[in-house]
Amino acid sequence: MRADETSNHFRLSPKSGPAAGGTRATINPYTIGGVKFTTISSGYYHTLALGDDGNAYAWGDNQYGQLGDDTNTQRLAPVRIQTPAGIKFTEISAGFYGHSIALGTDGYIYTWGLNNRGQSGLGDTNNRLIPTKIQPLPAGVNRFTQINAGADFNLAIGDNGKVYAWGCNDTSINNVSGGGQLGVGDTVMRSSPTLVAGIPGTVRIISISAAAYFSMALGDNGVIYTWGDNEYGQLGTGDTTNRTSAFPVNPPNGLRWTSITAGGYTAFATTNDGNNYAWGANRIGGQYGDGTSTYPSEPTAEKHTPTLVTLRMPAGVHIVQRSSNGWHTLVIGSDHKTYAWGSNYYTELGNNSSENVTTPVTVQVPVGVTFVSVTAGYWNSFAIGSDGNTYSWGLGELANLGDGSTTNSSTPVRVGGPIRITRVTFGGIATPGTVTDVSSIWTGNTPPHAPGDVDVVVSWTLNEVAQPNETLKYHYLDTFTVSFNLGAAPGSTPSPQHVEENSKAAWPTQPSWNGHRFVGWFLDNKPYTFNEPVTSNITLTARWEKPAFTFTMDPNRGPNSGGTSVTITPHPATSSVQFTQVSAGWYHTLAIGSDGDLYAWGENDAGQLGDNSITSRLQPTKAVTPNGVKFLKVSAGPNNSFALGSDNRWYAWGFNTSGQLGLGTTNNQLQPLPISMPAGVGAYRQVSPGVDHTLAIGDNGTTYAWGANNSGQLGDNTTINQLSPVAVQMPAGVYQFTQVSAAAGHSIGIGDNGQAYSWGSNQFGQLGTSVINVGGSSAVPVQVQLPVGVSTFKQATATADWSLAISDTGRIYTWGYNNDYELGNGTTTNQQLPAEPTLPAGITFTSVTTSSDSAMSIASNGSIYAWGDNASGQLGTGSQTTPTRPIVVNPKPGTTFAKLLSGWKHTIGVDTTGGVWTWGDNQYGQLGDKQGGPGKISLTPVSTGMFYNINITAVKFGTAPAQSGPTPNDGASTWNVTSPRYDSGGPVPVIVTWTLDGVAQTDYPIHDFTYIYIPYTLPRAGSIPFHGLIGTTFIAFTCLAGVTLAGYQLSKARKQRQSPHTLRLHHTQP
């Protein structure tokens, strides 16, 4: 979904602004009819593209029907390819000489255009004017997963991980000796897909690249395989002998190859340490990009084996995307600039020159645009811009550039033809602006206008011919007032805030009221979070509490000899502060209170609770908050924590041995610290912590990653750990990820095209693609294979060693590890590709929460479905039985849950009233109910709230201190004391000395504890000789008996008029 206002040909950004006007607005033209191109592939004289509308487009020469529009007519601008009914193309590739190839959503390959060498794969040599399906599939292949076109041959990967080739298999067509580019063991043409020979059967191929007359494939074992023409040493075999079957090219010791590119007669590759290698031809322009060239007289600069290349990129800039084809190379740098080097005979380097260069030069990108994807054609170049347009430069004599002309261009021009905006009005008010020459972007300042929606009318021309006006929508924002009411509290009310529509109000200075506790700001009887857009005038009212604390004891009587164990309980135990947002880690929980403070409980071995200690907590405990900051959002990692502050910065604390906190160190942190942000990033829109790495989406649209990278889970095309953020390499045609999720060794994200992409470990098939072998890995994002009938995904989650996604149809799909039935299909068999759990038909889902080995989701009908591991009762079934398929659960009858969150083996449920409930594992106190401890679980939800921080420091019985205690009882808001000895019977007050939030309070008397006098029992007759009881001893004994008897009678009388045991006494937090 676009965040700006669009029409068929234009896009307005931003789509709203203040009524006072003065907002800098831009209007960008689209490439063609409101379509963004996501993928570009170019041959010698024609170009293909995939659009974000699901259609395919083409332009340029069409003498063989290679444009697929059922004609042989040359096209100066993009036209739509006639895609078979019900099929969308997911990949597209242009052959050099005039054939085209595409991969359909049905897993079949479609071809059209020139077929003189069997390159259409249809069993004949007849040209085709429209896409035609290659069938049947080869034996052992259920669908193809990747394609690439060479000069007049093709490569494809089957879902069995094997490579197939067809078409021309020699180079005699150009009077060049050699061949074998099909890799089938000979140089004979093939007119249907044929298995490539020489690749070990245990190796799955994850990437392919076809050049003029040689081929490359990358195995899941990190080895490159090459075959075909080797005139310039491009096979990397150390010689110039052609190969008709695959030859292994091993990486440097201890490394793995992670990417490959076959370009013309040159090979390029990258290793998992981020280094670049090149071999083969280095002529004309110096394709290596290291300042060397064999032309005219440097033969030592041409290498026959992989050679480390030091690209002369600007200091600190690394390559994010590369495209090489023929004699020149294009790259996008981490500085968001585009660079080029090599041959420039047709001005294909885009630097307004025709001089060859052997080191990277900057492409002259149109003003106001950055390129997000580049494609090197043979004599021209293409790029997709951040404005949604496609640009081209270089040779244009056969309409290659698609700009409506046949003219060469030494700098980028807009594909689709020159558009010129001639007039713009906002709500009928003519608005002056400027228009850039190449990108045709209109820029101007909005005029003042009353709040509300207005029409923006654009007058424009295409190729200097006036076109019908286009109408866009713009919203003039109102300004609203956020007022504050202290309730009954005295003091100065915070000043009103004037907040622009859809912006957020700021936390005011927190009020205080002597003898009362601030609960929070409330709107319509609900706590206000200050993390929601303001859409009207509102008044926030302060809520306070003044609890009347009382203490009770049990029992309230005992013998005067002392030693009675007495339990003292304060009332009330919990505060009325509510939790407004919660998040679950493995064994700890985070929550934001309505009072604006951050609370945490559970395990704290790495400081993940943020209270500057490593002491685990059985109840919500206030975390340290930086001065002047209120936390607006929390995200708990496995054993660390992240939070968004009111200063728009993210903070992190806890476990950090791999640098996953993004602080530039590997030290654990006991309290929140701000994480680093790359240059050009004002804020992170989302942060997703994994086990040892973290993902974040910047407000510039770039996805960043840091921490462990042993499986390539950072997605930067290396396996090097990073202590600071690095950019994730974007898939071709994807501008940005709209959401990301980090797990143990893999990551997943959803692109702005609605497709899911995954990267990192594929040990159990958790990447959801047959392109990467199970047990392998990918250091760059690869597309998750779409199930039949699914066009896009709207949510994707990476969890432990498996993955889950919700499709555009609202159905759930799972894949990866399945030992504990987490895939919900009734088996424990791992699964490589997305498939539905066993769910009822007709039920849809909007969100899902996953733990290590289980899942829970709230259906559209309100039912909760759960499946997978349930050893701690975390699924809310009331038992510890593991459901192998999704079942309906009702954790707390009578309570409707609006949201569910999962820890490792515990679950948090937020009900429709905002109440928080927890259940499952409680060994570290992660349920927050004070009942935690080794082996403890709760099979039913327990209410989790804010316990008062009461501590009993001393207890007296009358004037005598307790014999022992007070000792707090684990898991309960109670203390135990032992009554002291008392000389007589009768009631005595019990005086409780206590603190609230560490502040001493007035002693509380509990009336009363009754001592029961136990009289001395005379010895039985004969047990002591009478002569032993003589004199004063006998007299004393007689007196003692009399006093005891009188005391007992007095005690009995007092008992009959004893006063109540408790007395209410108001105590409040200072």
C-alpha cells in the first residue's frame, strides 16, 4: 500500500500537510500508467520488465516477436506482454539476440521470440510472438524456481536443486571456436531443458548466471561450478580450455562463495567475508574495476583463476547491489550512490562521457532521485529510481532505452518518454513550482487552505503533446488541542498542547499530589499512551489512587510461651496502574504502565529487566528510565530488551555477547542505553530482536542489521559479525521492507511488493524456498515461494528454526522445523516450502504469535487456535498435552482476548478491557504473579498487575520484638514472624513497621494477638519426694499455682470482650 496519493500517471507526496500551507510537495510521474517496474532485464536490442501490477512489459526491437505482444512491431516505450490467462510472471530474463524467457506462478517456464537454436525449449526452431509454456517438466521436477537467459541459450533451476539448460551449445554462430555452454557433456544444441552434467548429486544449486557463451552456478556447499567457452579464462580453471560439463571453482581457504555474476566473458563472485573476486576478460574498459585492463598492452591484468579485486570505491563504501553484462558493471553503494566502470563506447556508464574507465565513476543520477536497483545491458544501462520511475542510458538506436526515441543518451533518461507538468492547482489555487529536466518531478509549496480534502489537478504533456488532466487528493491538516485536567488534585495544570492532526501529543511534566499516587492520564476511562495519533480535540484527565492500607494476621492467638508462626498480609496488594503494552521474551516480560513507567519481571541473568541488577523478579519491577524519557513501545528479545523512547530513539539492554544490542560493544547492559543509528537515519520505524542478531527498519526505508552473522542472517552478503548497523541487501525490485522478523539464525521480511523474503540459515528449510538447499544458508534475501493461490503475504514471522506467514487471503502458512508439531500439520516432518496447517476452511486470521515450538492465533470469528509444544501449558488448554494440529482453545472462559503474545513457554493475553493475563511456564517468575520458582507452571491464566512495593521491616508484639522475622514469603505478598514469649496471657497489639516504595510509613497496629496462658502442670504423686518440697521452695510453688489459676480466669474474661482484630488506617505513598 502506498503511503502517498496516486493517480494513473502521477504520485503526490506527502499526501497531507498543515492548513497554513508551505509544505514542500512533489509530484512524480510514473513510468507507465501508474505502474512501478520491479525487475529489469535487457538483451542487445530489447528490454523486459515486471510491474508492481503483476504484469510484464517490454520495449525495443521486435523483429522476432521478443516483446511478446503478438506483433513484430518495434516499440519506443513499454508495452504490455500478453501473459497467459491466470498466470503472473515472477522472474523474467532477456536473451542477447532476440529471445525472452519468464517464470510463471505455476512453476512453469514461458518463452517467446527468436528460436533458431532451440532457445525457446519447445522442441522446435519456430519463433513465437507470445509467451508459450515449456512442457512437460523434466523428470524429478515439480516446478522451476529460477531462470536466466544467455546469448541464445537458457539456464533454469528445478525444485530438486538441479540445473537444466537448452538452446545453442556452441559458438560457431559468431565464428568463434568453442562452446559447451549447456554443460551437457557435448556441444550439440538442445531444444528442451536438459540436465547439466558434472555437478555432484548431493549439491543443490542456489543461483545461476548465464553470459554470452559460458555459465556459472553456485552450490549450497559454497562452491562455484562453471562450464562453456573459456577463451579468456572466464571459467576460473587456470587455463583457457573449454568445458562441456560443470567444473568446480573452489573458494579461498576457509571461505564460501556467496554470489556470482557472469558478464560477457568475465566472471565475478563474492565470498562470505565480503571480498570481491574477478577472472576472465578485462579488456576494452577494464571490467574488473581495480584500475587494470589488458587493453592495449597489459596481459598480466587478465586472470584465469579467481583473483581478489580491490575495487576503488570511496572510503567506507561497500557494494549493496551489482549488475555486470558484457563489458561494463553497475553497482549501488552503501552511500546510496550509483557507480559504473568498464566500456563506455555507447555512453553506457551514464557519466556524460564516452571514455572507458577502469575504476568506479559516479553515474549522473537525476536530481531528487536515488537508484534502488540497477541492470547492466550490453550497450545500455537501466535503473529503478526511488521515485518509482525507471531510467535508462547508453545505446538507443533500436528503441533500447524505452524513452520514446531512438537516440543515444550519456546520462539517465526516463523510460516511457518525457513527461512535462505544465500546471498544478491545490483546491483550485494555482501553485507555482519547478520541474526537473530528466525525472520530470514537480516541486512546489502548498498554498494555505481550510482544513479538509482538496483536489490537486495536474496539467501535463507527454512527448510535448497535451494529455487529459490528472486529479490527485490532498488533505489539509487541522490543528487540535490536547488539554489536561488534574482531576481533584491541586497544583498547576500542564499547558495545553496544540498538535497537528495525526501527530502525537507529548508526555507533560508528571504531576504530583501529596498523599496520592499518580496512575496515569486517561481518556474515555482508558489510559492514554501518547503513542497514538491525535484526530480531534481531547482532554486528558489525571487519575490518582489513595489506597487505605491495612494489615491482617493469621493466626491471631497463641501460647504465652511464644514460637507461634504468624503470617502478616497487607491490603490491597495491587495498584490500579494499568499496563498499556506488553512484550514477552524467553523468560522475562516487559510492560509499559499507564503512569508512563517501564516495568519488567522474570529472569534477569543478563540484566534484561533493566533495573541495574541481575536479580530475577517474581513481580513487575520498575526499570531504569533515562532522564526526561518516557518509553512508548517495548520489544522483548529472547534475553534482552528494546524500547522506543519519547525522544524517538530506541534503547536496548540485557544480553549482548554478539553485539546484538547495537551499542558497538559485546558487554551485557543492566539498564537502557540508546542504540546507534547510521547516518541519514532519523529514527527506526521497527526493531525486531532475534537470538543473537537484530533487525531494524529506518525511516529512510533501509533495513539494517547487527549482531551475529554466522549463517548470513544479517543479509549483507557476508558472514561477518557486526557491532554496528549494516544495510541489508535489498532483492531486485524491492524498495524497502515493510516489516521484518529476526529468529535464531535466520530472518524474514515482507517487501513493499507484498512478497516475503528470507535469509540466513536454512538448516531445517526455514527459508521457505527450494532455491537454497536444506542444510544450507543464504547471506542475502531470497524470495519465499508462494503457495498456489497466494499472491502476497501480509505478515511473516521468523521463530527459532521455523517460519510462519499470513497470506493476503488471511490463511496461515508454516515451514521449517517440525519436531514439536509447530507446523500444525499433524506430523513431525520438517517442511521446506510454505503449506497450510490443518485449519478449518473459511476461517481467516489477521495476526499470529509464535513461541519456540508452538503458535496461537485469533481467528476472524474470535476463536483462538493453538498448536505445537504445550509442555508448560502455554497454549491455554488447561493441560500439558501437545495438540498436533490447530485446535480451538479457551484459556479463560468468559474472557475475550484481543491480543496474544508468546515467550519461550509462557503466554500473555490482553483482554478487551485491557486486562493482562499470563499462563504457562513460571520458573523465573515470568508470569509476574509472585508465584514463580523452579518447576512452577500455571495451566490457567493468572491476573498480572502492579503489586505495591510494600516491605515489612519489623514487627513487635506489644513492646517485644518478634522472636524471628519478618521474613517475606516467596511468591506471595505476605511476611512470616514468630511470636515472642510473653509472661502472661491476654491480648497485645501487634505493631507493623513498614515502607512503601522504600519510604518509611507510620507504624500500623493490628489489634490484637491474644496470648493464651498455659498453667504449669503439677508432677504426679510420687514422682518427686515430698521432703524435696520444703521451706521456701514449697511456699513459692504454692504461690505460683495460685497466680497461674487467677491469670487463667482473667484471660478468659478478657477474651469475652476482645475488640476486632484489624483497624483501618490510611497510608499513602508520599
